[in-house]
Amino acid sequence: MTTQPLLQPVRLGALELPNSVVMAPMTRARAQNAELAPTDLMATYYAQRAGAGLIVTEGTWVSADAIGFVNVPGIYTDAQVSGWAKVTGAVHEAGGRIMSQFGHVGAASHPSHLGGRLPAGPSAVNPGEKSFTPTGPKDTLTPRAYTAAEIADTIADYRRAAQNARRAGFDGVELHAQGSHLIPQFLNPRLNRRTDAYGGSGEKRARFLLDILEAVSDVWGGDRVSVKLSPGWTSGTAFTADEETLADYDSLLKKLNDSELAYLHLLGTPVAAKRNAVFSRYRAHYQGNIVANLGFSQEAGNDILQAGIVDAVSFGAPFIANPDLVERFTQGHPPAEGNRDTYYAGHTEGYTDYPAFAAN
């Protein structure tokens, strides 16, 4: 069983992984405190899953302005850094490696998260999303357009988050540039109608991401930095993949070859029959390490690695109910099913109380 491609070691930039299984970032909403600081319970949760070749944390707020979901931790205060230090210490003690994923929802936030203030985005265009607020899901509003000074301040927020991640003992950082978050808002021609250096063409729309990447890489070095992208993302009224946006992402992937990242984390398609073809398109433009994500089973993960299309595979939901997922892959044990009712709510229930496999 250890001949499975998923169980083979892999080097991703400066990261030497004992297997090719990555735990994907997943919001679990357990930072249930006023400081939005990681807790001892979260340290237990991540340490339980240290058998993964690499863990990527839940998307973590780089500033108070970045918040867009309840009970998600940040990495912009000393209390948050202290909480994350407990997490990284527990993971390292258990033999694992862990990256911090930096998140900012931009225009997809809501005044309920921001003390009544209107969120800001690349332009004053409503992204047509839902924001999960303390009083339930609410429709997004038409945001303020970022000023040039606010763009510079936000890039500085990412730089400080990178410095804080080093203080907290992480092994590297990943930029959340997927779904409907702030960075893909800047990449989106429907939401980014700027006429300055950050809009007007695909190349200019990508500058925000590239400037953030440069700031974070100055702190870490590119070989401990990754970016997670979702070129085919479709959601709400603004995020609809078409040939124009896909071509822009093709160009961005080519540009990212210059950054010498640890890896590029890419969201594929839920359609199994098209999965390898989608990642083959990505591979045609990006020559560095690729970690594939979205809907993989053990068999599908082994298949795409065996085909040489990607370098590692990330699993999200399977890690929720299977803290010992890699061991299950190794021994051929069936995966347990998670309780969706506790994905984003609860304390230990549905979080740290899933057992390792036990033979009858």
C-alpha cells in the first residue's frame, strides 16, 4: 500500500513532506472569543491531523477590515499570534508541518462585521454574495471603492501578517486568492472597473495579487509562500468563469512562474470526468509545483499523481471526520463521514471528537 503516489514524499519549495497529502484550508468557526484568537481546542484539532504531509490553516484575517465570517481567527494582534504559536507548537510536536493561509473578503463583507462601516472593494460594484454575520446570512451591499492609499495599507497588512506568522512559528504562508475574496475581486473584470495601476487590463488587475505576493515573499522567501487560486469559480452574480476570465488566469499562471513559489494551490472542478483535463490546462501554463484541490477521493488523488499532472493533492472535508486520513489511506481503511451540522458550529462536537480508525 505504501507504493501509492499519495504516500510518496515530495518537496514543495523549502518544504520536505513525508507524503503528498495536504490538508486543505477549511473554515471551522471555532475562534469563539472576542479577540478572534486561536484556542487550545484548535491546537488539539490541528495536531490530531499532523499525519498530513502539510496542513494549511483556515483562511485567517490579516486585519480587522478583512473580517467576513463569524468566529474565524485573525493574525493581526499579539493575542492571535500567541494563540497560533500554541497551534504550531502542537503540530510540530506531533511531527507535522503547517502553513498559515491569509484571508480578506473585501467587498464580500458586511457592515455587521465592520462596526457599521461599509466594506471596500476594487470598485463600487456589489459582488452579489452572502456574508455570514453574527445574526445570520445577509446579502452583500455596494461597497466603497478602495483609494490608492487603502490599497497600500492593505498590502502592508499582508506584510505584517507574514511577520506575525513567522513569530507564531509557521512553516510558511499561503495567500487566499480563491472564491469571492478580495484578491479575486481585483482579478475580476466585472468587479474591478478601476482605471489606475490596479485595473483596466488583465495584467493590471493582477497587480494587487503580485504586490501582496512580493510583500509576503520579502518576509518569507518565495520558497515558503503559496497562492491558492480558483480560475473556474462560479458564484453569485459576478463570479462566472468564461473564456475571457480563464484566459486572464492562464496569463497569471505564466506570470507566477517568475515567483518561484513553494507551490500553487489550485481549485479544480467537481466534475470527476473533467478533473484531470482542468489540471492539465493549469500545468500547461505553470511549471512549478501544483497542489490540486476539490473533491478528490483516494483513488482520484493517486490517479492524478500517477499521471504526473500535479505534485500533491489536498483534501478538505475528508480530514474533518478522519484525523488519521493518511493512515487510513495507508492501511486501506474506509473513511468516516462528517456531520455537516457541526462543520461551522459547536465546540468539541464534530471537531476534535472524531476517533481514529479502530478495527472491530
